[in-house]
Amino acid sequence: MMSHRIVSLLLLLALAGGCHRNVEPFDPSEEVVEPDLSAIFPEGVERANAARGDALPAMPMRGRRVAEVTGPPLTGQILLAPELAGRVPKGAVLFLIARTSDSGQPVAAKLIKTPEFPLAFELGSEDRMAHDMPYEGPLQLTARLDSDGDAATRSAGDLRGVAEGSHFPGATGVTILIDEVL
């Protein structure tokens, strides 16, 4: 009986005291202020790809240490097989993806809007999918012309090419020939 009264009293005190947060009624004239996220996201992450308007934005870190930058960028060119020139889907975007194996998780990726061929590319540590993942090889490179702009989907008629062999960061002259219709 006594414990029931204590629980009821504590509940009543909690309800009377209200919420511990200072929540006030909505004021439409109140100025909207962006929160300071510097304690959560380190300086520079939001600007990692700002200079390149055609690249994927940097992914914010979530509680992990940034991996050391382990290598210079891969550079090369992407070519389109002449017989596929008329099959490029209208409005297609190009996804350039580096993986540690044929079926492995992407290490780095870049989205290029309105690509024109031949296309010179550079894929480096700033293009990593997760900034706590080291950028090191060997890497296998794939280029895909995607009709819907969604990296997770593969549509009939999308075009794909794979660089021959594996490449380490710093490799130059890498060629990817887009020569396959999905």
C-alpha cells in the first residue's frame, strides 16, 4: 500500500514539474538559426568536394576516426565503344566506382553528370564512400552510364565498362572502355 502511494506521488511530481527541456510555444516571427554541428562533424568534411560540382558530396563521419589518406588518386580516361554511341540513355549520369574485388564493397565512387567522351578522370581518397576506410589497392574500376541516376538500380539499356586488371592508388593512364549493354 505504501509503495503504491510513493509511486503515485512520484508520478504526480513528474507531471507537475513538466518536461526538463525548455520548450516554448511556436513563434512564427522567431529567426531560424542553423545548429552548430562542429562538435559532431569535423571541419572540412562538408567542403571535401565543394570545388567539384559534378562529384558526390562527402559523407559525414559518424563517431569514427578518419582513416589516413593512403595514396594519391588514380587517373585515366573513360572511352565509349563507337558502336554504343547511339545507345547512351538521354540524361544518363556516369558512375565511376573503385572496389577491392569484383563483388566487393565500393571503396570510392564519383558521379559525373552529362559526361562527354573521351572523359579524363581522377578518383582519389576524397571520393571514398566512408571516410574511415583507407584508400588503398588493389582496386578494380567500373564505369556505368545509368539512365535513372540511381547508383543502387540497374536498368535494361544502361551501359557498363570495366578497366582491365587491378590498379593501385597513384596509377596513371588507366583506361575504361564502356562496351557492355546491361
